[in-house]
Amino acid sequence: MTKTALITGVAGQDGAYLAHLLLQKGYKVVGGIRRSSNSTHGRLAELGIERDIQIIDFDLSDLPNIWRTISEVQPDEVYNLAAQSFVKTSWAQPLYTADVDAIGVTRMLEAIRTVNPKARFYQASTSEMFGLVQEIPQREVTPFYPRSPYGVAKLYGHWITVNYRESFDMFACSGILFNHESPLRGLDFVTRKISLHLSRVKTGEIECLELGNLEAKRDWGFAGDYVEGMWMMLQQPNPSDYVLATGDANSISYFVEEVGRALDMDIVWDGTGLQQRGIDRKTGKVVVRVNEAYYRPAEVDLLLGDATKAKEKLGWTPKVKVNELAQMMAKADYDRVKSGRVLF
Ligand code: NAP
Ligand code: F7E
């Protein structure tokens, strides 16, 4: 029998890739999108699946809306991907971030528990919960120490998922996912900012890319690999929590160099801190500068995940390496910039 999946946040990066995967697997996919005055279907259109999924009005801050959705859709699987997902904005909007990323998860769980308790639930947890890391690499049992209102809110979402599983015997899983990127990544996030703006530098549209802390290190993977792990978690005989990560951490400056390489630039560095500059050795031009405006009140210096449990229990392995990811993103953005296509 055809399974029905509900994806909240389907217009986001992961939502689009997950919808694509589930359609390939023969699911009926219902996607929740919050209302906007602009078109929000760009990523779904990019993957050619805009017309293959049923779109519904959905907002994590609205309990009756969630309740009706669960009741009407009667999903077999629910993937809760919707969130205020940009860490820096969480300092500007801490209460909104808490309402959506923390309490919103309880709204989802309450609606499922009451209306459709057999539905399997996936919560989009995050490596940001490790924040000021207490162990290297980070595993499912590593103590948490979030460093932003986003990380704190997501930690609540994580524990309420565990709690509903233990309290009400629900099939609820929390995926602790490390950074995953793609050509569909939002423009605010550093990898996409780098691939888009270095492409613009390359075509002469702008002179320079401005970034914040170049020293932070992240464990970057490809979003297409990570949505497969989300699905695998909900196919197991028992619910559990899993880290998904590549096990390889690199600095922001490394990602700049790799994107530069893919665009036929040779970026080298001079200066330190706010004075640091990236220079394209091939042209002698300064193509990267540091701007304090992009620094954060509290930084997460290093994230490095250990996905052994996911490898052993789910058979999940990430396929795309960080340099391949940088190449993929650079190519996609360079082609978009050259052809003047709409960005999302
Ligand atoms: P994303 O591109 O920002 O997508 C999030 C989606 O949630 C967007 O479509 C957004 O709508 C929607 N949304 C925001 N507030 C909402 C609300 N109140 N009600 C309903 N929908 C709302 O993020 P992503 O990278 O795909 O990440 C998916 C999930 O995984 C998020 O929960 C994120 O926090 C988590 N996560 C991501 C990563 C990562 O590296 N990508 C790692 C760990 C965890 P708009 O399009 O209108 O903004
Ligand atoms: O920052 C540094 C910044 O915004 C990465 C979200 O998907 O992954 C993401 O959160 C690093 C930070 O991602 C700029 O200070 C330097 O150290 O790309 P980001 P994030 O904060 O790691 C986690 C796992 C999630 O769960 C989140 O939802 O890059 N950085 N210069 C910069 N970051 C940005 N955005 N812009 C800069 O100019």
C-alpha cells in the first residue's frame, strides 16, 4: 500500500531533497509550506517535483493548523524539518526561534499523539546542540552545550522527542545532523555565500566576498546523502537517535580555497583576524575580506561528528566528500550567475 509522508518545511533545502527521495520510493508526499508573499517553490521546481507533491498551508506556530493537518493527512511518516534554521538570526529573534524550533516540536508531538499515534516521527536535531564541544568527535552520548538561542531551542526539541518516545511509546527519532550543504542551500549560510559570491567575483559582477570568522571548522556533507539517513531512521524496527556526519572537519578558509580552485582561482591568505585577506594569485586581486558584522556573539569553533552508530545500525554512509561538495556548489552557482537565473 502507498505510504503517505508529511514533510514540514518542504520548501527548504532538506525538504526538497527528502521529497524527491520519497517520491522515488513511491510515497505520496504532502508538504507543509508557510505562507509568503513571494514564491517559495524554487527548490521544488529546481528538482522538477513541484507538481508531484501536495502542498498545504502549514505553520509550526499554529497548533490548530498542525492538528488539522495531522488529522486530514493521516501520515504514516512525519518529517519535522521546518525551523528558523539560521543560527545568527536566533540572537535577533530568540523568542520566535524558541516558539518554532522548541515549542513547535511539542505541538507536532501532541497532535500526533492525540490524532494519529501510530505515525512515525523524525525530528531535525542538530550538531549545534554540541556547541562548546565536550568531546571530539561528537557522538550520540556526548554531553550537549549549545551556544546560541537556536542551539538551545533545538536541544529542547531533541529532548521532548526523546521524552515522548519514552512516555508514550511513540516511534519518534531525533537525527543529530552535522552541517549539510548543496546547490539548494539558503543564501545566508556560509558555504552557499562563498559559492555564489566567488562566482560573482569570477564573472566581474562584484569585486570581493566579505565573511566573518574564517577559523571556525565544520563537518560538511551533502544534503542529498543526509535525507537518505532521515528516511532510514524511520524504517528501523525500533526508534532511536543518530548522529549523521562525515567525520571530516575543515575551516571556512579551506572551503573558500576549494570553491576558488573549482572556479580556476588560486586563493592565498595574508594578514590575521579582521585584517586577513584572500588574494587570487592568478590576478593579484583581493577577493576575500573579513567584516566584523558577520561575527557571532558566541561562536561554535569546531564541529566534528562520529556517525559510527548510523553506519552500523542503518548502513548509512555519506558519499560526497567536502572538496566534491565545494566543486558541485561552485559549478551550480557559476552557471546560475552566467545565465542570470533566479536564485533562492
Ligand atoms: P531551511 O532551508 O532553512 O528550511 C527550513 C524550512 O522551514 C523553510 O522552508 C522555512 O520556510 C520553514 N519554516 C520556517 N519557519 C517555519 C514555521 N514557523 N512554520 C513552518 N515552516 C517554517 O533549512 P534546512 O537546511 O533545510 O534544514 C532543515 C531542518 O534541519 C531545520 O529544522 C534545521 O534547523 C535542521 N538542520 C539543518 C542542518 C543543515 O546543515 N542544513 C543541520 C542540522 C539540522 P521559509 O522557506 O518560508 O523560510
Ligand atoms: O555558519 C562562520 C560562522 O551559518 C558556519 C545551519 O544549517 O548548520 C548550520 O549552522 C560557520 C560559523 O552554519 C560567515 O561564524 C564565517 O562558524 O553556514 P553557517 P551554522 O551556523 O554552522 C547547523 C548544523 C544547523 O543546524 C543550522 O540550522 O561559518 N562564518 N563567515 C559565517 N557564517 C555565515 N553564515 N556567514 C558568513 O559570512
